Amino acid sequence: MLAAATFALRSAKGERMTDTDPQREGETLQRQYPDPSMLGGEVSLWIASSALNPMPAPQAKEAAAEIEELGYAALWFGEAQGREAFTNASMFLCATSRLVVGALVHISSVVGARRPNTAAMTLAGAYPERFVLGVGVSHRPMVEMRGHDYSSPLSTMRSYLKDMRQARFEAVPPEHDPPWILAALGPRMLELSRDLADGAHPYLVTPQHTAGAREILGEGPLLVVEQAVAPTREREEALRLARSHLSPYMRLPNYRNSWLRQGFSEEDLSGDGSDRLADGLVAWGSESDIHKRVSEHFSAGADQVCVQVLTDGPAEGLRERWRYLAPVLLG
């Protein structure tokens, strides 16, 4: 075990943490994690930017209000192209009264570590216990396209999180700080989620991955898992929707490596992806089939499951499927 002097760090989140070795991949920190109630409940919706961006802002606000009315715990979305993440989150929070909003931002797309910390604290003050900040390192093609270096994503995230914690928030802080959740797939990023953040948000994973993630995180850190759902009983339609959904991710090494770690083979990842890959990552079938897959994540240790409903139709078709699934998932 490496010997190192213990040092203390007071964060912008108001916590005092003990870090026995700042160079280690898995640091031991003495602190409290947010209660899972900060997530709003167990079942939320994940909405891709490709689904959100075609909606005019007033329609997107109406969709958020309906998600709340249907009883879903939270609305999660990622920052890609289109609307800026924190402004978008504010729009959804303003349109609702109870719904928790989770925004996943990529550190390569923001300027410095102060902005996400300040924005998250501001939203947490304006909408108490209703905002969750997700943070990810994105992917090599996207990062290099912006002119940034992707040679060491783990070290980059470690430094970024420490900079966020040291950033000053020169306003009245919220009563409860917003949770910070890392987009994490591999074991080392999951360890970092445990050590320097409040938990992890794995994407495109199986319930078996969820069990392994919980084992790494241990008790306390939040585990928010995405699960894609194709609400159809027709196998060919389900496979078509699944392959259409997985297609852009098939070219990204982070996801390919994650799927190989989860037990899929190179053959599964060839071409458009195997039926086994589609079935493993996208739930479909009867109402009980879909409910069973979501329940398996909870049995494996998830605190919240973000259901991403797959459709290739207009926004209204997506909202119809949210309505259809609400009694299935929330009843």
C-alpha cells in the first residue's frame, strides 16, 4: 500500500473529506452520501437529446409536466447538441412542482469546473432537492473534435471533480447540496464515483452490470441506471428499434469495452449487433417482461432506474408510450 500523508479538503459542497492518497485510483473518503430520496423515487424517464430537440420549448415543458403528472420520479437528459443543459434543466424545473431533474453534462463541453458547480448550486437553491448533476468525460471522437485531449479520462475526471469541489460559490448556498453522479461504466470510474462523487449513472448496461457496480460502490453511493425499453410484443419490431438505438454507440470504444466486460463477444458487436446484444440491453415484450427487467436492476442494487422509451416516431408517439408504461412501471 502506498504511503502518503493524509490531507483534508473542504469542498464547495460544504463537506470535509479525508483522502489518504490523492494519486490512488480508489481513494477512501470519510463522508456522508445523499439519501436516495434526493432522486425523487425509483422509476424515472431518460430522454435523449434526439427526442427533446425536435420539441419546441413550450412543448418540451408540457412533456415535463405530463411526466410529473404520470407519477415518474424524475426526468433525466444528456447534453449533446441543442439546448444548453442547465438552462434546459431550469425550464423543466420551472414547468413542474415536484419532479426531480437530472442533467448529464460532459466536462469537455463546459468552460472550467466552476460553471457546473455554480449552476448546480443555483438550481438546488431555487428548486430544493429537485436537481441532480450528472458528469461524464464523453467519448474520444467528441472530445478530440472539440480540440481537447482524451489520453487519460480517469485522471481528467479526478482533477475536474477536485476543481469543482474547490470552486467557491459566493452566494447563499442551498439547504441541501445537489448530488453529483458520474457517468461510469468501468470499475475504475465506478471507484471514482464512490470516492469523489455521490454515485454512478451507468448507461446501456445489464442487471448483471448493476450488481457488479453496486459491489464496487458499496452501501451509500447512489446508483442510477439507464434501461432502454421497446414497448412492443413483436420481436422483429423490438430488434429493429434496439438496433437503431444501439447503432451510434457501436462505434464508441467506451461502450464496446463495457459490453465486452459484461460478457458479450466481439461477434455480438459486429455489424449491426447480434440479437443477443439487442435483447441484453433493450427490454421488450409483454408488460410483465418489461417490469421484470426493471425489477432486476432494483434487485441488483439500483436506487433508481431511468427508463428510456425507444420510438422512431414523432414526439406525441413517445408521450403515448410514457402513458402506456406508467401503470406498468409505477403501479
